[in-house]
Amino acid sequence: MPNRHSTAKGRSERGDFEIGRLRFKPVCEAEKQPPLELVSLLEAVGSQSVLDGYANPLVYGRGITLRSPFDGGKQERDLVERYDTISKKCAGTIPNLSDEYERVAKHYEGLAKKEDLEAERERLKR
């Protein structure tokens, strides 16, 4: 499915990324799994750039988060649980999408640990 216009200009990876981001952003914003037709497209294309574009709004679409300085990474751990669950549901039938959700979950796991450390630093200041 490489975009012929972006491929002709030597930008197929970026073009694939944008296709993934724009096509799947509404699905991510609705916080639900994509419809079967879109999943079939993701699996058939097999482009990591399209998958990266798909994951982009999952990772960077949260906007600003508010929390107490002592909350730690609870918000991120909730996201880890959500994306791990989706990854496991997809694992047997949609392996590329499963891997992408697992990668997003690991991203949030790292952020949760960072927030936990920040909260612990705040507690120690007291």
C-alpha cells in the first residue's frame, strides 16, 4: 500500500506514517479497537511506518494530564492495563496490532515509573 505520490518523491516511510496517523486517529480518540476492516488493512500492509502512525495518537494524543504531586504513575498504569488487555485480545489473530499495543503499553509503563519516582521525591522533600 505504499503511497505512490510519497514513494515517487522518496518519502514512502513518512507517507505511510501519515496514512496510519490520519486513518486511525479517530479510532484512537474514541479509545476503542479499530474495526475489522482497518485491522485487516494494517495486517495486509505490514508497514511498520503505518503501525507507527497508528500508535502516534495513542502515545501523543493524551494532551495535558493533571495529578497531585504524590499520585505517581497511576494514570499511566491504567493505560498500561488497557493496552495490555487489547494486545492480549489481538495476539492470536492480529499479531502486528498486538505488538503495537504492547509497545504502547511499555511506553506508558516507563512513564509510570518516572511519575512514581517524581512522587517519591516529593514525599521525601516533606
